[in-house]
Amino acid sequence: MKLDAVVNDVTNIESITVSDAHNSPTSTAALKVGSTTLIVGDPITVELGYDGVTTKVFEGFVKQIDKTVPDNTLLITAQNIMIKAVEFFIASSTPDNPFTRFNISAEDLVEDLLDLADITNYVSDTSNFTFAIFNPMEINLISSFDICKTIADILAYSVWADRDGVAHFEDRRPNPMGGDSSIATIDSNTVYNIIGNTYRKSDRDLRNRIVVYGAPGITAVAEAESPHLPTGYRKTVVVASQWIDSQSMAQDAADFNLDKLNRLTEEVAVEVIGDPVYDARKVLTIDEDFTGVDGDWYIFSVEHKWSSAGYLTSMELRR
Amino acid sequence: MVDQAWYYNNIRITITGITEDGESILPRLQPLNTSTVTQFFGNTKPIWNVQCYVVGYLDKESLLALRDGTAYTLSGYGSVQGNFKLNSMQVEWTQSYRQTFRTDKPDTDSVYRTTLELYKE
């Protein structure tokens, strides 16, 4: 298999690393190249593959270029479009007139907040969750991404940008969900591409008591026994937001997060022969005979490593 | 008559042998349950190891001065063999009473047994 990589405006590519994760605000690409006409701020796309067939694994902007001597190579660091929201700090030009919304759905609010950062290519789920029903919601002195992430956390949603530069605000839990379809199967009986893996089962991320603090006078609790903890054993997490100003919203937030967090986390760290099809926040199927981790897994993080040492993809899978 | 002699950047060298090394970059990956997978990352430009004699202290020093990352022309058999960067140069000062390699030079000039490691451009 002949390794191939296609990157705009660079020559003599020595290595490429592209990484993304469920809990990462942006995906990142790091490229070591011989020369480039790219400058900081330029758009960059990265495609990886074999034998002239490549697939896009990254689209974003150049954030930094380092030149190293004596080998005279350039290290290009790029991040995807969500970096615009991370770095857009919402600061009203007139403090008495900040960004304000009233009686707005969560997805429309996030759309407006991303729009402030000039992110307009956007898709979302319908949340049925409405903010600022009784009191106007004023947002100032916080980054666009941080406030979007706060809203996502209240709903147990996720906010991210994909490899095509599309921003998402969706009910995307860090585990396979109903309606997910597998993008690939790692099958040790037919596709021998597993280099190695490790498996772990842990209650580290389990929370079975959710407390929500909203506007003054608004609180809600959701709790349940866990089959993985002794009876009465509670692990608590607090969701606090002044913008939750109705009791039903507070209870929804508690229930959504209990459903998301009251579960055992199974993790597999797997390294396979490189394949650009693997993408964070997608679901794949494993059928292998070594550790018995068969089934559908959520790609929590992915790292494509392409260099003279070969093309390998490392993933952390969860369910 | 064509000059058959060898020159590196117009410095006369008397060749006794040349070896050429080149390799493919083939990372080998070992899946758990099958044979090794080989990927092709490209190939290296050839490296020439040139064994030669150099006559005279000044020619020896002139060759050493070529370790500057610049590609210089290697010619021989009356034609250009390619452009090469001098990566390393091993010099052994031989015990010689009278040199006859270069009749255009004094027979009392020093003779150096030399290996040039040249990177082909």
C-alpha cells in the first residue's frame, strides 16, 4: 500500500497528525513539511489514504507555523472552524446593551451565538428546551464556545464542528445511541488490522444524582440506584445556570443528565492500520477474538498518525 | 581525446571504487492475527561512497571545504555523473615515498586515501 496525503499549498510532507475528541472544543492538525506558501489564518484541508485514494480528515485554519533548524522543516498547527467560537469573546460595545435573547429555543440560541463568531454552517437537533421564558437572557464577557458548551451541558447535548466544517448542536452522548449506524467494522476474522488494544470498565464517569440550580427559587434533583454501585450509594454532579428559570426546565435538565451519566463506562483503546474513515463522534463495530469487546462502540477520540513510521489510527472507544 | 579522469567540483580525484546505496521507506506494521502489513512511504535519494586518492594538501583541504550543504558536480569518464552534497569525508594520509598519480604535480606531494560520502541530488 502506497501512503498518500493531500494537503493544499505544502510540499515535502514528512508527517501529519490529526486528532479530535468528543470532549475537545476543536480538532487539531499538526504537519511537518519541507515548505509551504501557507500563512497564519489560511484555510487548510488534509486528506489521507492509500494508492491515490484519499479522504478528508481535517478542514480548518492555520494557527501557527514553527520553523526548525538545522533540519529546515516547518511545523504547521491548524484547528478546525470551532476555534472561531473558542476565540470569539462576547463583549458588547455598549455594556448597557449586551447580547440578549428572550423565550428562545436552545438550538436557536446556540445558532445565534455561533453566528456571532461567523460560524453559519450549522445543524442541530430539536431540543424542545426553551431559555429565558420569564426573564431576558443577557450574555456578555464569555467566549462564544464556552456559553454554547454551557448550554449543551444543561441539555446533555454536545457542540462541535465536523471534518467538513459544519457546526453541530445535537443530542450526542459519548456512547452508542439508538439510531446510530456503524461507519465501519473492525473484524479480526476478515480484516486483520488491529495492532493492539486495551479494555477498561470503570464507574469513573458514573453519576447517579443530578442537582440543578437555576434562577432564584428554581432547583431540581434526579437520582436513581445504579446497578454498579451499592444500594444508596450516590455520586453527585451539579448543573447550575441562572438561565434555567422554570421548574420544568430544571427538572428536564436533571433528567437528561441522569440519563446520560448514570451508566458504567466501558473503554477500549485500540490502534489499527490507518484508515481515514474513522472519525470522532461516530460509531463503529468491533468483532475480534482477543479481548472479547465485540459490539458497537462510540469513537470518543481519534488520532491519525501518518509518517515514515507508517499510517496508524489510534482511537479511544466507549459505550 | 576525452578526459577520462574524475573530478568533484573540478578537484581531481583518482577513483578506486564507488558504492551506491538507496532504499525504500517501508514501514512494517504487525496486526495481531495475520501477516505483516507493509506500507510504502517513498524512497531515499542514492548515497554514493566514493573511494579515491587525492594528491596534495591543497586539494585535500579544498575537498574538505565542500562540506557546506551545496551540491557540486561529480564528473568522470568524460561526462557529468550528477550533483552531490558532501556529507562526510574520511582521510587517511598514506605512507608514500614518491607519488605517481598526478604527473602534473611534484612527486613529493602527499597522497591521501579518501572516502567521500556523497548525497545525490
